Amino acid sequence: MRKYEQYKRLIKFIFSFSAIFFVVVIYWYVWNGYYNKIIGDPFWRKGNWLMVALYAALLALFYRTYGGFKIAYLKKGNLIWSQILSIIFVNVITYFQIALLDKRFHPVYPMIVMSMGEFGIVTLWANVFQVIYRKLFPPKKMLLIYGERSAFHLRDKINSREDKYYLAGAVHISEGVEKIVAQIGEYDAVIIGDIPAHERNQLMKLCFEQSVRTYTVPKISDILLRTSTDLDIFDSPLLLSRNEGLQIEQRFLKRLCDVALSSLGLLITSPFFAIIAVLIKCTDRGPIFYRQDRLTKDRRVFSICKFRTMIQDAEKDTGAKLAADHDERILPVGRFLRRTRLDELPQLWNILRGDMSLVGPRPERPELATEIEENIPEFAYRLKVKAGLTGYAQVYGKYNTTAYDKLKLDLTYIRKYSIFLDLKMILMTPKIMFMKESAEGVKEEREEDMSEFRLF
């Protein structure tokens, strides 16, 4: 594997270029062979090249937004979906672009056939690439170094990417840094879990000295540090952490976008409201909407509105409880609504009212938040901004992502906030709506330990 490591970036670039090239070639044939022949004022040479260049630029923009260029980083299915979604958006924009150029609508079936061909190309491309890449760069043999905080979920996440990583061993930090470092040479990489800062710093420096690749689980303080501003006004580097939350102009612009987009969203999705309402009513004749107390900015409690996805009085006997995989309380139609996130649509009304924002940390239930904060007091940091319909943790995490990891993702959003980040999260939301892994329920807790991996 290390033999080709120096060529990895070049190989990724070649495959990224080809991912765009083959799709653009198909568009070239459809544009030049059909649409350019039927428009009133056909293009010649430079005009044709300009149309193709514009198509390629749009495709590159959406690939970058949805992760179509994250070759060998995303799972194969995720990569294919990212590219297909990009193609869908670009082809819709291109169709209306052609209509505007000729001031009339043209037959849409060539665009549909073109899209099908492009879907086939990216699917074939991704499968061929995975075979070649895995041959050149087999899964990395990894050593997990963990501490007192549970590492079960981390182990499962590593094992879920068997195309990239192979967890060959795990060791508790209590074994000692020197003893652990002596074994590191047997592995391709080390993943440093949530261990004490002193030992972590020692390991990171020693791995750097020996040119050993490391993957480090960040602490909350790391999130705050890496989202700080560099100050170069002194001869000693400083990191500035302002910690005030959103500025007045940011709050104003964010609220303006919330009102405009939630109003438009309610108007566009009104037919879905009617269809979903009928489906829920026909299931058990219970109420269509479900209301529940949630927390937003500064710990204010509000009543969130969602489509009901569970049986009536689902928590009568269990109390507050997150939905698990194959939860019997979830209605058949509810599974579809949860998987596609359509149960969240009524929250557009909460956004219009000012209870929530389009983008922000997901609103937590007061009783669950209190329970989480007993173990993770910093969980309350999420309440520096309004709760959101979508957000950083929703886009880059899953429903069953641990509370600690959700907190780190939400803090990253709060610290890196900009209106452009909000727009990116909104654009990314359609991608995760139809990804099954994003809506997975919480797993049953396991009592097993890491002894099967212990080295010493």
C-alpha cells in the first residue's frame, strides 16, 4: 500500500476528472445532436463550447457541494447518490436554461434519456474505481487506542468501512505510552480515541516523529480551538475565541432567510400535507399532528409540530425514549416518513413563528436534555443559537449518532457560522433525506468490552 501512497492524490484527481468528463461528453452529444438543432437560433463553435463549459462548471459545483469528488472517502453507494443528485439538479437547471435561450419549452424526454445514461455511467465508474482503488490501496490495518469513555460505537464505525479500514487491534491507554508506541510499527495507522490530553499529546508527537498516520477523536476543547481565528499581530501565534454567538447582522439575515424560505416551503409542500394527513388518518384514525415540548435558544421551551409517526400514547408506559431500530411503536407509514424526513415538514410553521430556524442544532426534549447533561454538561452549549430543522449534525451525523458526537458537530456549526454555511446545509439536506443510514434508529446498548482486541 505504501508503495503507491505518494500517487494517491494524483490517482484521485484523475478519477475525479473522469467522473466529470464522461458525463459532460454525454451532454455534448445530446446538446449538439438534438437541442442545438431545434432551437430557433443555433449556436456555432464557441457558443457550443460555452454551453458545454457552463454545464461542466455547474456539475463541478454540485459535485463539490454534495461530495461527488470525495472519492475513496464516501462509501460507494453514498458517492453514487451524491453524483446522481448533482446530475439531477444540473439537468433540471440546464433544461430551463435551454428553454430561456429559445423562449419556449422543448421536449423533455431527451433530457430524461440523457440523465439515465449519465446515471449508468457514474454507477459503472464508481464500481470500476472501487475495484482499482482497493487493489492499489487495500484497507489500512489500524490500532485503536482508547480510554475510559466508551469506544464501542467507534469500533462499529471503523468496521462499517471495511473498504478503507481494518481494525486489527485495540489497547487501553492504561497500558502505557511507551509500550503502545513499541507496537505501532506493526500497523498502517493509529486511531487515538478520547484519552487524557497528556497521553494523547505524547502519542501524537511520537507518531509524527515516526511518520505514522494518525486519526484523532477531537475533544470539545479541540473543536473550540480549531474554529478559532488566527491572530498574527504578535510574534507569537495566538488563537482568538470570541464566544459571543451570532452577531446582530447575522441574526437579522438568518431570520430574513427563515421567514422567506419557510413561507415558500409551506406553499410548495401544501399538497404533501394533504396526502400525508390522509395516510396517517387512514392508519389508526388518530391525530395527524404530534406536538411535543422542545428546547431552543437560551433554553426556551416551545411546542414542536410534526406528523405523527408512532402509535397513539407511544410513551405512556416507557416514558421519554428515543426510537430504536425496528421499534414496534412506529406506524407503517411512519417508517416511510421518518426515512424520508417528511415527518418534519410541519416544523416550517415553527420556523415562521420564530421558534426555530431552518438551520441549527436539532431541538432536544427538556427531560432528555437534562439526562444527557448529567453526563455531558457541555451539551447545553448547543443552546447558544436557535434550534433548526436541518443542521450540521443532521447532515454529517445520523439519527443514532451519540449525544457527545452530535454536540461536537453542533459546536462546529455554531463556531463556523455564516449565511453561506446555512445555504450549504439547506442544499445538502435533499441528499440525506433518502439515505437510509442517516435515519437509522439507536442501537440496543451492549455490555461487551474490548477484550477481544486487547493486545497486552
